[in-house]
Amino acid sequence: MKTWAIIAATTLALLTTQTSVYGWYPYGKRYQKWQEKNGFMMAGVHNTLPADHLPERLAHFKAAGLNTLFTMEPHNSLKWHQAAHAAGLQWATEHPERFVSPNWKVTNPASPLNGLQVNEMFARVLDMPGATFIKAGDGPKTEEHLDNIAQFTKWVRTKFPDVLMLTCLSIEQLAASITDYDEDRYIAQTRPDVFAYFKYPLRIHDESPQFLAQMRRGRDAAHRHRLPNWMYVQTWEQPPIRRDGTQRDADGWLRLPDEADVRYLLFTFLAHGGNGVMFYLYYGHDGTVMMEDTVADEARDPADRHRLENLVPTRAWHAVRDVAPEVQTLSRALLNLRTKNPIGYVGETIPDECSAFKGHDLLDSVVNLDNPGERLLITFFDDKAGEDYFMVVNLVHGLNMSKMDGSRMVRLTFDTDVEKIERLNRLTGQIETLQTKVEGESRVLDVLLPGGTGDLFKWSNGNPWSLRPM
């Protein structure tokens, strides 16, 4: 116990002393090699239960703007992995908690992997073309589980140098005791290529009040260890009554996100330096998800009950399809940037454990002109050359709200020296030069932001943006 506490403390001290004068820092070599070949990772989590018409099912999947199939049952997903690769998709899978024992075996007589132990099974699975990452752990609950995750990540990193290793925590576990260890010890011991976290904040009647503060802590944990950070994004519901008629506890009532909701979840994460998202869930749950089956109970019915003709894209599917191109466009810059402080909010109320924006650098203030009490998020970035950027996000979202319902006019107020500002147009991918106007003793710029949506800006100083190729 003490040994790992010393390792975590030593790692954190070294990281602190190596901090650049800028917020920017390089990621690990394995991740950098991976990122050079890949865009912004947008994965959909799938239970891969259906077996019919896989090309057509994956065409629906790609049409939502997703580029990575993330399977929940690696030993039962071989045909899906093959079909995903044939369709031009990457695929990923996970090391579920029940695999904590290395002696666990596949017990499916119909599977070509039947009888194989954990590492033998993964050796066969990950050797298939198209593998991009594997996740281990949603937050280990015992020392044995933690040790098992550490051993597994080491094995994957050694045997499969081109497959990213991702470890994950529930967002509530960040900065909290987890069987006597915290996220720094977890990262130091498991040595992932990517740190991920999850939180499903949109409940039927309200929203988790600490969601944004917890997202910041996730960003801080990744930042301390010079890791990219990914997040699970809510695209599922848990209604009060299960399909079997039983009642759920009120704390577990989740609602399916609407258009402005999905944008809110994505753009707040981008503003916190997010590098990739996993939509939970695309298909396969006792409740509505991105792709609904109107007949089968996706969680329990046998595979032969699932029929392609019964599939219905839900409003979450349409919301993801609508925003995915904008995310990919902004990621041309964002994947090259790193966040830095401050992270600030404006509005009548500031989110729990978060800070009000008081102005920074040449940006004096930001306000929602349509309703000054509604919240905005302002974050800052820099690139390898030390160029500064900032993002402004309209946080307006809610039940049954479209992006246009939540659209607001936002005013940015600058120092008098700022005659123009640059913006990466999230629709066209073009760099725009926007002229500010004189307003009293300041200069201002008014921009219209759809509900839940953000824009990325850079000071217009003649220096180029750090952009990935189209």
C-alpha cells in the first residue's frame, strides 16, 4: 500500500516540475503515433447481440457520424469486429469486471473462443484487423481488481503496441478514496495511454449538480499525468418503470438526451480538453438508446428476436448525427491544443464548486444578451507554439429542447486594442476574421450560439492556427 502511495507521489512531483511555461505538453509516444492516423474518436457502445444484416446495421451506425464500434462482449463479437473492419470502421472492446480472475474462461459452445482463458481470448480478439483500443476497469473495487487491471494493461501494451490501453473511473470516484487509493495512484499503477471517466448527469427532472466540477477534476487528473482524456457521453435513458414492471430507485431515473442536451454534453467536454467520446449506449439496453428496437428487449431477448426492420433511430441518434461533423471540424484544432486555466462561468448562478469568469487576458467579459441569467462557459487553450485560443459555450439545454430553441446571442467584450478576432467556423472549417465594434470604452463582438454549442476563437495576431489536415 505504502509503496504505491510513494510511486504516485513521486510521479506527481515529477509531472509538476516538468510543466511547460504554456499549458501545452506532448502526449505519450504510443498515443501520438495513434493520433497521427486517427481523427477525433467517436465511438458507440454496442452489445452486438443481433446477428443478422451486419453491413446494414453498421451503415446505420456510420450514418450517425460514429467512427468506432465499441463492443461490450469481446468473446461474442468476432463477427461484428470483422464486419466493422470491412465497413471501414475501427473497433474497440473492453475487459469487463467479471474478468478480474485470470482463470476466467469463455463458456460459449458456439464461440470459436470457447474454453480460452482471459489473455488467450484477448490474444485472438486483438489480433484481428481494425482493433484501435481496449478499456479495462470502470473503477476497481478491490486491490485484487486493481492489480489485475495493472497486469492486463502491461500485457496489452507489450503484446499489442498499436492498440491503445484505456483505463476508466466513474466521475464520482475522482479525487475521492477508492479502497484507499485515488486517481493518481490508479493512473500510476495501471499506466494507461488514455484516461477516461463517465457520468450520466441528465435525470428525468433535473441534472447532477456537480457534473461540471467533476468534469474539471477529470480534466485535471489527465493533465497532471500528461494523458489525453476521453469520456462516456449519455445517450440512454432509465425510466422509473423497468420493462419487467419493477420500479427503479428515483436516483437512477435518467432521460434520453435531446438535441441541445447532446451538444451540451459534447461541447462542455471539448472545452475541458476532451480528445474522444464513447456514446453510451448505441444499442442494447432495457430502455431507449440511440438505436431502438421496437419489438425485442435489447437487453435480454435472444438474438433471433432482433430484426433489422424493427430498428428505429431515436432523437439521440439524430442529435449525434447533427453535431458529429461540427465536432470533427473543431477537432482539427482541438486535438493539437491543451487546456489551461482559467475555466470560468457566467450567469445568475455558478455551477457547484466552479468559478465565475472575471475576465482573462484581453477578453474582459462574456454575457448572454437574450437572458443574462443563463449560463455560459469560457475556457482557454494553447498550442505547441504558445499561441492562445479560447472557447465560449452556450450552456442552455433541457428536456425537449432543440439547438434552435436554446439559441442565444452572446456578447464578447474585449480590450480596446482588439479590433478583430479569428474563429474556426465549425460548419465550413474555414478560419474567419471577425471585426469587433466600438462600444463605449471597449470593443465587442456578438455571436449567435445554438443551445449547448460552443465556438473556438484565436487572437488575430498574424500567426497561424495549429490545424490537422482536412
